[in-house]
Amino acid sequence: MTADFYDEGSTRQVVVLYFQGTGRKKELEARIGEDDAWGVTLAETDPAEVRKQPAWAPATPGATGSRSPGN
């Protein structure tokens, strides 16, 4: 698995996990919480949403991309 970090990360950071064997991708969001501690959000409760791959993310790790419009 490879993790790429996208967009500006002062209060939250978009992370895309690339799974080598399957070629699948999964988007996570890391945020700064209380006491400047980082936490990961996994908000999907619908199984169809959990399996959905981020359309905006590059197909392979190491490429440039952005979830934010205009970047």
C-alpha cells in the first residue's frame, strides 16, 4: 500500500491509499482535533459508498492531483 497526501494540510489533509495488488484506491481525510492531535475520518456508512473509488485521484501514486476545485 502507498499513501499520497493531497491539498493544503494546515487543518485537514486528504490522503489517498493505493493498494498495490488490487489497483484499488481509497480516500481518507485526516484532521487536526483537540490539542492539535491528528485524527482520521471514515464517515461512509453505505457499503456502496465505501467501495467507491475517488474519481479525482490520480490512477497511480506519485502523480499530482487535488480534491479542491481549481487546483
